[in-house]
Amino acid sequence: MRVAAIYDIHGNLPALEAVLREIRQAEVDRVVVGGDVVPGPMPRESLRCLLDLGIPVQFIYGNCEVAVLEQMAGKDPAKVPEAYRPIMRWTAEQLHPEYERVLAGWPKTLRVGIPGLGEVLFCHATPRDEDECFTRLTPEDRLLPIFEGLNVPLVVCGHTHMQFDRMIGRTRVVNAGSVGMPFGEPGADWLLLEPGVQLRHTPYDLTEAAGRIRATAYPQAEDFAARSVLEPPSEQDMLKVFARVGLNSAR
């Protein structure tokens, strides 16, 4: 069985379309969507694309789905900084009420048995919390309490938009990266699981994608086109940012 893991799409439909073309060429048997499909410039279109995929697909929620659902319920998400709340309000307007029940039905984690890999646990950030941040540089001792006792050989995560493949104790932990907002090389990152693990990177027409994004009514369309598509922040810069937050910060 071949499984594609796609995370952190953030409404970037052109990037999603490019990845799905490669997924079809790879003849995968299942797609796992690891959360943060929204918000982004084309949230409704991205969700519809995944729901109509024609390949078995399973979803888990990310921190952004939690925030959007709060907004749909009429509450400003407490964990979202004020500068980003217009995005949440706009996204909730695009999706409500058609997709509220869809998002609310996604689980926090998912376990899938894959021949050659065993039982794989999919989560958005960590198995216990969809908001926690860690990277390939996070000290192992801070992560062992989270990953020990899961009784799985492999955990797949996302959330920090940077791919990695590392061991935490006896557990292999792989970050699928971000389809729609990668940090590092422009393009779209995802993961292919067969008996092995492949970190995949899909190039696509960035100029055409930026034009499509700028044509939307998304509140930060120009910034998204410039900083998430054409010239994303470098991995080195973002590792420095994440070093100051979450599980990476000094005790």
C-alpha cells in the first residue's frame, strides 16, 4: 500500500493541484491530509478539491481548523494574534455553513497500518497537542516524554512547515513539510509512504500561482503570493524563529 501525506496546504490551490498530479502518477492507495487545509487564499476550493479527489482520503485537524471552527461559532480564536484574525473571519465566511460539519468531524490523530512500516501515527504537531512546535534541532530530551509510550515505529507530523526525518528514542518521526507555505525552497513539500519513506518536493508554476492568489479576495493575498509562494523564508531563518518558541525555547 502506498500512502501520501499532505500537510499545511493553507488554501494554496495551485500548489495542491501540482501535488495531486504527482500523487496520481505515483498511484497511491490513500491520502492522509494532516491538518491546516485552511485558512488561505482559496479555502473553499481547496477543501472541495480534496473531498472530490477520487482516491480514498482521510483527514486530521490542525490548529488552524480549531481556530476557524471557533470563528464559525462566533468567537474570535483566543490563540490567534489580532493581526491574523481578519484572515480567520474571512475564512469562516467562505466556509460557513457548508463546511462547518466537515471540519468538526476530523479527528486529532490517525493510525494507519502500512506494510513494511507497521502502524503509522499521523498527528498535526505532536500527538498530544496540535499547537506544539518542534524542529529537527529540538533537543531529544524535551521530546521523549511526548513520543515514548506511543507503541508505533513511525510518527508523521507537520505544523512547522519544514521537512525532517529524525529518531526520538526508538520512534522515527518524519515531518511532511508544507504543501502551501513551505519554509526553504519554493514549491510544495509532501511525503510518500510505501515500504519506505520519501520526502518529496514538487515544483510548480510560481508566477502563475501568485497571479491566481492575487486575484482572490483573501485579506493578505499580496503577502501570501510574495512570501509563501515566490520567495518563502529560508529554513535557516525559520529555525532561528522556532528556537525561541514552544518545545525549542530555553527552559
